[in-house]
Amino acid sequence: MKSGKVLLTAGSTLVFGLLLFVGFQWWAPSLSAESLTKEEVNQTAKDKYPGTIIKTTKSEGEEYQVEMQLETGVYLIRMDAKSGEVRSIKETIVHAAEETTEKMPQKQLTQNEIMARISSQGDLEQIDFVQEKDNSYYKAVVNKKNEKITLILDPYTGAIIDSTMVADSIITENEAIAIAEKHVKGTGDDTEFYQPSGQTPYYLVEVELEDDRDAVVQVDGYTKEVKTITWEDDEVDDNDGHE
């Protein structure tokens, strides 16, 4: 009788052990399941909700938070990191507000603001706002060191889109003579052209006056300005000339 109880106890223990082993084998895979990857979660979200993934983050609580742009707005979807099950879905207006800000039209700079931004480019000669069919810009012309520069500028940022530089042309010999004759009221006699390295080219025009005095007039090759006048037997240049 005693041996029968022993056998019954042993049998019960064996059956319990088998049930425990089978149960462990059944539940073990789920207990050791790894979290889904971000790509898998995104795909799961897309399968459930047609839209565009904005951002996906994983929290410490084994949960993914997926921001999606759906047809009716932007939503925050909380998903189980292992099963991909949706825990909650909630509309958010954060990104909608940001998009509204980004779509706001830029403010066009005023002409004075553009002028201030290009003040270092040279002496402003002209500036215009140009409105074309699909484009608009500021067009400015500045002068710098005997060069004329045309600038095309973005009307919203003031950035220089394009620039074209054209050097001023040198005046002719006849122009230099005419300028010298008019300045000292005489007749041009002889002319020499000089173009020293690193300096502005110029003409020296000898002019004979009715009172038999002779003057040598220096005329700037670019600006037509009379730079100096040297009178016969004078040792000192005269910038003011003789009117």
C-alpha cells in the first residue's frame, strides 16, 4: 500500500514536470522575442494607416512613437515595440504649425536695404527693381576704380546672384586736347599719352595761349578730369588751373 502511494506521487511529479516543460517551451519564444526594428514598425504603421512617416522614435518603455502625416493631419501613433500593436493614435498640430510658418512668404527687402548691403561694392550709380513673369530681382550699377559693375541681387536675401564688370573706356587723344583747350582757353599743340603701371592713364597736352604762354595740362584718361597744369617756366603744379 505504501509503495502504491510512492508510485502515485512519483507519477504526479512526472506529469507536472512534463506540463511545466511543455508550457515553458510554448511561452519561451514570446518571452525572448526581440523588439521590432524601426523599419518593421514603419512598415506596420504604413500597412495600417496610408500616409507618410515623419519621424519614428523608440522610448525606454519598449514602445515606438511614430509621427505620420495622414490625409486629415499629423498623428502620433504609439506602437508596441515587440508586437507592433497600436496602443494609441492621437492627432497633433505641432508640425502643422511649423509647416504654416515655413510656407509664409518671405518679406521683400526695400531698395534702401539693398543699397546698404552693397555699399561696400562701390559708388552706386543706379538701382532698379525688375519684375519679370516668373522672376524678380534688383539690378544695381556701381562704380569702383574706373570699373562699372552691374549686380543682380536676390530681392529677399540681398545675395548677389550675378555680377558683370566692364572697365571704363579711355578717352581719345582728341577728347583730351579739347578738354585741355577748354580748361586753359588756348590751342592744343602737342599731346603725349602715359599709362604707368598701377596708375590711372593720362594725357599731357601742351596748350598755347594767345598771350604766348604755354601750359602742359594733365587729363585723366578715364574721368576726363584735369589733374594738373604746369605753366612754362613754372616749377609748381597747379590743380586749380587758369580759367
